[in-house]
Amino acid sequence: MTDLRTAARAAFIYTLPLVEIATTRQRTQALGHRMGVFAHVRNLANHKHRAVTMPNNDTLYSTAQIDLSAGPVTITLPTTGERYFSLALMDAWTNNFAILGTRTTGPDGATFRLVGPGEVAEGLNVVRAPTNHVWALARILVDGPHDLEAARQVQADLSMQGPACDMPGPYAGRSAPWAEYLTGAAALIAANPPPLTDLKMLREMAPLCLQEGFDAAQFSISQIADIEAGLADGRAAVRTGGLGGADYIEGWSYPGPRLGDFDQDYLFRGAIALSGLAALPPAEAVYMRAQGPEPGDLFDGTNAWRLHFAAGGHLPVNSFWSLSLYEATEEGQFFFADNPLNRYAIGDRTPGLQHNADGSLDIWIGHEDPGGDRSANWLPAPAGPFALTMRAYLPKPELLEGRYRLPAVRAA
């Protein structure tokens, strides 16, 4: 029999993705969004956007929370032409079970029927969700300020139709006291039954009786102390994970193969729910985290840093690449930092980017403006800890297969 501390550690790691998606759903409710209806974010994310950790500044977002227990929904995709577009469909456990858009369904638009795990449905355009609760998250590329209105029009052509239903919950968040957290986690498990392949993990959590009907009153004072210690262990464990794999290669971590569709890698799934919720699988986008010298692989903005691409050494992609800078929070989350340029990312579409005479490219990173010609290639940082994440959308095989590696970020 698993002891309570071990069971509680496992339970936190296992259920955190459920809780983080439920928290995101509740935040949308507070903004007046309804279930089963797309809410369109009509501007690019900036330092004020803190609903989802590690956002991007390259695409408009459209988001919808769906409860398929009320019945199927119909999703109409826009015609996108050359523009990058993706609609990620995530189950309640944060797995991307389908991605519709540029890479998979093409640029011409289409209509799909999304059904729950128990629904009887047939047809070429039927997508079946593993859980009744689904998060649909669309990304629509904006190719600079001049392109914003055109991107908004594409966004407006994305729609969803389905039965009306109420927002489930509320549920306790990740920092809630032990009884509230586990009560909410148990309710979320009941609403989104785990797959059979999770049975081993569920048995490790069994002493908590999360599936049988959680009752906080059944535990003694000493048992509660063990549960609280186990939950603390779980919180510490997920903070040690991240978007990359276990090792750095030339100063960058690369995504594990299970990113975005985690199978039984529960610790990796929990870490991403905390630090990179809604991350796409590598086939859609490769996320790379730079290795900084500070604890947690962070950089210090009071110093100056440089990323140097040799001539012809840009990332091999079929869409675009973008380097984003985030200030770090004490809870291990990452958000854009306010800066004088209102520049939160820099990449192959940045207006005015200056290449060197030999065709190479330098990106200058730090709190202070590097001045002169370097200012055009400046990515401003806070005067404190920050993280760097590179995104490469629709990566080519040489990046996916590890034949291309990013140059390290070095002191300027």
C-alpha cells in the first residue's frame, strides 16, 4: 500500500493539468465568456496578459471551452491562404488530441463535428475527443502591425455552433489548501474519467480515495500532515520541469517527444501545465529554452547578452521563428515584461531587423539599450531574472531530427 505522502505527491503531479485547465476556464467565465463559443482576443499579447503562462506575441488567439456532455459542436475553420493558422483541441488532461489548420487540414477552410467519448458518430469530418471537457485554442499569425486587421478578419470567420450549457465548477486552484485542492481534483476526475492506461498511477493515488468519493474528514491530524507534505513535494517536482528535455545542447533545451501529447509522462505533463500550458506538439511548433547562468536557467537583465546567427544559419522552418523574452514569477510561471519598445519577441518577421555585412545576424538582449545600429536588433529585458524561449513554427525535418542546433546565447 502506498503511503499517504507518496500518494499525495503523485496526486498533485497527476491532477495539476486538470486543475490548470479548470482555472483557465474559470478565468474566461469571469471575463463574460460562454461555454461553446469562441472568444476572440483581438490584439497581440503584451505584458498585461497574464491569463496563460508563456504566451506568444506573434499570433492572435481565439479560445473556447467546451462541454461535450451537452452534445456535439460544429466548428467552422476560416480560409487562411498563406497565413499560419492552427486550432489545437486539448482534452481535460492537456493532451492535444487534434490540431486543425495549416499543417493538417490546409488553407481552404472546412467544417468539422466535434463529439465526446460516448457519442455515436460517423463521417470523414468527425473528430472524437477523449474527454467531455475540451479546450479549443486557435493561433492566427499576424505579420506585423499593418497585417492586424486582415488577421482579425480571418479570426472573425472562425466559429462554433452547439448546445448551450453552463460553466462547470468552480474548482480550487493549484495553491489551495489540501482539502479544497483534492476535493476539486476528485470532481474533475469524475467529470473526465482517466484512460485505462493510467491505472498504475491511479493505484499509487488510491489511499486518497479520489475516485471513490473523496472525504477530507476521514483523515487524522497526522495523516493530514503527510498529505500536505506530499502535495508540497508534488509542487516542488513540477517546478523542476519545463519545455525542454533533460539536457541542454549548445545552450538550448529541445522539446521532449511527448510534448503536447504526454501519454504516461505525468511529471512532464504537470511541469508543462505549470510553465507552458497549451504548448503545441513538436510537429506543429518546436519550443527551445535557452540555458541561463542563474538558478532555474534564467538570465539577469542587468547584464548584456547576444544571440549570433551565422550567415544562412537561421532556423529551418516552413512558417516562422520568434524569440520571446519572459520575466519569471516566484511560482515558476513566465509572462512578458513591460519595456520601452513594447517589443516582447524578435524574429524573422521583425521590421527593421539589421543583418551584418557578411549576412550574419546579432540579436542584443538586456535591460539597457545597446545603442547605435544595435538598437534595431534589441530585445529589451527587465532589470532582473528572465527566460528566453525560441519558437519555430512548422519546423523542417533538420530541426525536428536534431540536425540543426541553435547557437548559444552568450555574454555581450
